[in-house]
Amino acid sequence: MQWQMQTTVWAILALALIAAEVLAPGAFMLWLGIAAAITCGIVFLVPDLAPVWQIVVFSVLSIASVLVYRRMSRGRDVESDRPSLNRRAEQLVGHVVPLATPIVAGRGRVQIADALWDVEGPDLPAGERVRVIGVRGMTLEVRPQD
């Protein structure tokens, strides 16, 4: 067993793939880098392994490592205690606010904090208090406050 040019190529490929993962994280290149590192080890232990078989070994290890990653990451979605976090419009459901502009032909506007929001609901005059009952895209659905 001795270090050969082919071993060096696999070592460089492994380092390059792992470095690519560090620069652009996505957990994909890391697993390919691990497959290249294992291939490097196999080529070191079996120096007469033909280049075609080296590529086959790398391909099989790449697929296997990605499948292992997918299996490990499956089911890691943790239920949030704040499911509407980063969904600003959905956080407004239930708020009661006055209309900034009248609702005419089903469309109007309300001001909540420092933002004006488009609303849809029954025609109402400006100043009427409405409750946000839903969200469609960035438009709030409202109804008169009871």
C-alpha cells in the first residue's frame, strides 16, 4: 500500500466537495465529499483498482450516503409553538381595527401599526371597526365587528 496519484485525486475531490458544502451549505455536497473520502480510502487499500471501478464505487457510495442523509433527516420537522411566526398576515387574524378607507365593491384598506393592508369584505364606511377573519395572500379578509 502506498499513496498514489489516484489516491491524491480522490482526496482532493473529497476536500473540494466538503469545502463547497462549507461555502454553500445545503447538506448535499457534504455527503458526496464523504463518499469521495471513503473512495480515497478504498483506493489507498486497493491501489490496483481500475478507474472505472473507482467511479462505480464513488457512484454507489454517493447514492448510499445521500439516502442515509435523507433517512436521518426524515421526521425532524418539529412542531412549532408559534406556527405563524414569519407569517405576518396570519398573525393578524382576530385583530379588530378601524377601516382606513371604506370598503367599496368588496375592497378597502386598514392600517395596522405602520402598515396599510388591503382588505376584502362587505361594503363598509371608513372608520368602521372590522375583525380580521382570514388571509388570502397578502389581503386580509374582514367582517364587521360584532
